[in-house]
Amino acid sequence: MHRPVRRLAQLYAGLVLYGASMALQIRAGLGLDPWDVFHQGIAERTGLSFGTVVILTGALVLLAWIPLRQRPGFGTVSNVFVIGIAVDATLAVLPHAGSAPVAVAMLLSGVGLNGVAGGAYIGAGLGPGPRDGLMTGLVRRTGRSVRLVRTSIEAGVLVAGAVLGGTVGIGTVVYAVSIGPLVHVLLPRLTVRPAAQTVS
């Protein structure tokens, strides 16, 4: 593995920041991304912490990789635990927005940070997150397009989460239209390449 220290540091920084970005969007109260609507709905129904639900969901999704013959990387397993721990730790110290301007600022900050964090942990190249691996595995096994498979998965968890009581709102829309372009711009800049290929 080339540049292991840089890759590990970037992986864990990305995962911690990803959890913090989720907490910002939760405290904004304006709506979450589809998977987090689902996580929040389960948390509301079970009394488990949000982070615990994230961890349990990630572990169950990882089990779904088995029939799809997906192979998790070190980063995949880290993803399951670190993001859940980080989101609960951030929620423990982060207050609710309290006003509309603060809520909007928290939402935008959360979405922006989510893009940076996603680019960082994906760019480390140590394995996809459980949910991303589920998508790519289904694409490979079904022959369907990435767009169709991803839309189907996210629509399903969004509807289930909304029924369970997760927060759907303008933040859900902002995330949906922003995260793709953000990662598209940031991922090439955050992808760790061999030292010989880096630009000084």
C-alpha cells in the first residue's frame, strides 16, 4: 500500500468529519439525506441513539454484501463504527439550531462538510462504505444502471424513514442536489496517489 500514513489519516479524518456533518444536519432540523431519514426514523421508534442505529444498519448492509460477493476493505469496516461514534459524540455537544438563520447555516455547513468528508474517505482508497458497496454490488449483479439502482435504494429508505418518523424537508432536497457535484469536484483533489505521481 503506497503512502499508508497519509491514507489512514485521511480515512479517519474523513469518517469523523462525516459523522460531524450528519450531526449538523440533524440539529438544523430542516431535513436529512435519505439514509439518515431512515436512521432517524429507526432511532425514534426504538429509543436507540442515532449513532447506534447507523452502526447497526451499516453492519446489516455489510451482511448483504455476502450474496453479492463484495469484498470489504479496511475502510469499509472502519466506516461502520467510526461514523456512528462520531455522530453521537457530536450530537452530545451540539445544540439545536434555535432559529431559522442558524438552522440554514448549520444545514449548509453540514452538507458542505459532508462533501469534503466523503471525498476524503473515498479518496483514501481503503474500501467503500457499506451503502456504496451495496449499490455497486447490485449494479454488477443486476446489470442495471448506477442511477437506477442508487435512486431505487435511496427512494426506498427515504419512504421507510419518513413513515417511521424521520425528518424530510428542504434539507433533503438541498442534500440531493448538492452532494453529487460537491464530491465530483472534491474527490479528484482528495484522492491519494503514489508519491511519484503527486504534483509538487
